[in-house]
Amino acid sequence: MFLCLASLGAKAQISRLGEDVQYSASAQMTAGSGDYAPFWFTSNRYGLGPLETKSGLFRASISRSTSADSLRSWRFGYGADFVGAINHDSKAIVQQLYADFRFKAIQLSIGQKERPLELKNQQLSSGGMTTGINARPIPQVRLELPDFWTIPRTGKWLAIKGHIAYGMFTDNQWQQTHAGSKGHYAKNVLYHSKAGFLRIGNREKFPVSLTGGFEMSDQFGGEAWNVIKRDDDTSDFDASHVKMSHNLKSFWHAFIMGGSDAADFNYKNIEGNQLGSWHIRADYDGKLFGASFYAEHFFEDHSQLFLQYAWKDMLYGGELRLPRNHFVSTLLYEHLRTTDQSGSVYHDATEALPYQISSTDNYYNHGTYTGWHHAGYALGNPLLLSPIYNNGEEIFFRNNRVIASHFGLSGEPTSYISYRLLFTHEKSLGSYSLPLLNPAYGNYLLVEATYAPTQVPGLSLTLDYGQNGGTLLGKGKGLMLTAAYTGWINHKRKKQR
């Protein structure tokens, strides 16, 4: 129905699709020493961060935002983003390819699109726990309220946003190549995501607001090879090749968190790899400064969805904004802990011991699927080190029990120079299935400066220095240089000003 209405609205505005189109081109080169590129060169770059110490990227894109039609009820946007790479897993990458159809506050987005973090600072945060900015975007059909929409007759005190989406992973070749002939891998896996947030506050009348909500995701359908079989499974179940259901009932089970997997044996669990987060955030926006405090609680399946077990694993954050201080305009601190995972013991109810203990959640890992990643990059927080760091061994998250402190700093000393600084210290205990006898440590530094000359609008030159330390990724350092240019095609909105 939405597509039919969009097609009717498109007839009246098809001629406007060539207006207010933005184009960009960039070249990026990285050089350094060590076993891996600096952690913050690799992480939170939508899957385009290099793993190798020497690499290159060449990128070109065009896009039109729905905000170009901000004065109209029907709005249309699109984007195409292509990358050529040196010393990456793929030499040619379709990073984004999407179309957006919006009617007032509701939007239908179709395709592969980079999306920002939920309720966190895009430039300084370590990333979200369920949905981050670390991996390449997943192609999907997404119905959403992309911006907070004020509920009528509430005096602008209540606003909501959210989405529901279905899509498909595109890392078939990557998984098969990295798993080998006898390794565990999956193909044609389907994707589901949904979220809902409520904001309480009217910034025109009171400087404090409170936002809370949840997001949930699921991997389901597809087929898998060399699936992990339960130790107590005495059936003739063939784990070497398993085909999962992808009928309408499976789509429903992904939405309501129901069903079961073929590998569950007699202990039915939930269909697919279900996971999610609860969010809460408080904001103060004053005349002299702004401050935010937020927390994100991650859960796998049902075990920590509610309060069956204590919520010991959390991502906490605080942010201070100083708009009048150009040298230091934003400071951020985050603390991440994922060591509990509901406890270290898992037990299904049996006749001998009729008690269910749903512990050892094993964050981001799954018995049927290879885990919460896309082409080896964690879809959530990169501090639970991605499978790309496994050196060609099995595809899984081996360092998912971590404690980390993360700092971020940014500023804009002049109108043409800006910077950001990230530093992270983390301790890993490995995982419950593969514990480390001695904790491993990692220290990750990023110093970034951007020069955007006023004489050449649209041009920017960015220089990054990164460094790894500790025993997790070893020692290493590197430089990254990025030259980018952004311009407009038929920029009507600029002429109207």
C-alpha cells in the first residue's frame, strides 16, 4: 500500500529527483607497522576500516536526502556509494545503494544504507551493543519513523521514533572462504530488526529530557554447514548441513521472539539468533553547556530480556558539551562490562534436575549461525573483538568477556580545523568456552585532525595517527591520510537562500 501511494506521489515530483543531489569522492591511504592496523582505523567505519597495516580506499558516491523536499508531504531520497580497495577482503564494494520514500513523518527505506548510532555520539562513542557502525550495512526493507515525532495533544512533551525491518546478509562468499571445507559457516541468512523509543521532555520549556526504549535483532533462515551439535544430542540429526525455515511463520517468529531451531534437540529454545538492548538516556541542554548520561543493557534470547538475572553487564556513558569552548567542545567517557553473561553455568531442566539455568549467554556467538557479524566485522560493539582478528581460524567471537574504559574528545579550534581523540583500555577474559588463563589487555589510541580550507568549499584533508598496545592485538602504529571532496548538482535549496 505504501509503495502504491509513493508511486502516485512520485509522478508529481519525478522532475525534482535531479535537484539537490550531493556527490563526493575520496582517496584514503594507510601505512604502519605491527600485526594489525590501529584498532580505531579498523573499527566503527561501517566495515571499510582496514585490517592490514598497508591499504588503500577510493570512494565515490551520489545521494539525495529526503530533507531536500522538506516543505512537501511526499519526500524522496536515494544514494549510491561505490568503493575500490587495496589490501581488503574485496577489491570492489557496493557500500550503499538505497531509495527512501517518505510521507510526512513515515519513511520506507529500501536497500543498503549506512545508519547512525542510536542515542550515542557518532564520532566519539565506542559503539552500540546491538546495532553499531562497525560493519557494512545489511540490505533491507525498513518501515520507520526516522526522527522523533511529537505525539499530538501532549504539549510537545512526548515524542516517539522506531522501525521494523527485514533483510538479508550478503557475506556468503566471505564466510565460506574463511571457514574452509570443514569449518562452521552459513549462507543466505535473513535479518530482522525492530526498535522503539519514547522521549519525555519539551526543550522549549525545560532543559532536561529523558529517553528510553529498546531494539531487537535476529538472524534466521538460510542454511548452515558443520553446525555445533549439543553434547547430549543422541538423535540422528545431521549437523553437517542444516537448512533453516524461511517461510511466513519464520518471519513471524523473528518478530515475536518465538519458534525453535533444528539443532535444539529436545530443548526447544528460540528460532534464530535473537538479541537486543534496553536503552535509557538523560539529557540536559543549558545555555552554557550540555550534559548526557546513558546506559545500554544487552541481552541474548530471554535470559536477560527482563529481570530473571541481575543486570551486571552494561555499557554506561557520560558526555559533556561545551559549545562556547571551540578548543574542547565535547568530552565523553564510557565504561563497558560483558564478563557476567548471566553466569557461568547453563543447564536445561531434566527429570534428574528439573531446574532451568539460562546462563553462559556467549555474547555475539551462536550454535547454528557463526555469530553477530557481517563479513567478519561485529555488528555491535567492536571491543568484543571481531572474527576478522581470528587469523583464518573458525568464525566466532573468542574475546566476548571484556571490561573496558573509553575516552573521547573533540573540538574545532578554527573554522577550518577540527580534531577528535579516542583512547580505549580493555581487559579480556576470553569467553566461557575458551577462557584465558591470564587476562589479555589492549590499549588503542586515535588522534585525528581535519583541515577544510575555506578557499575551496567541499575539500577536506584528514590525517589520523593510531596506535595499538598490550597483548590482545600486539603493538603497532600507523598513519592514515584521507582526501575528500563534496559538491552539489543542481543545488536549488542553496539558490533559494
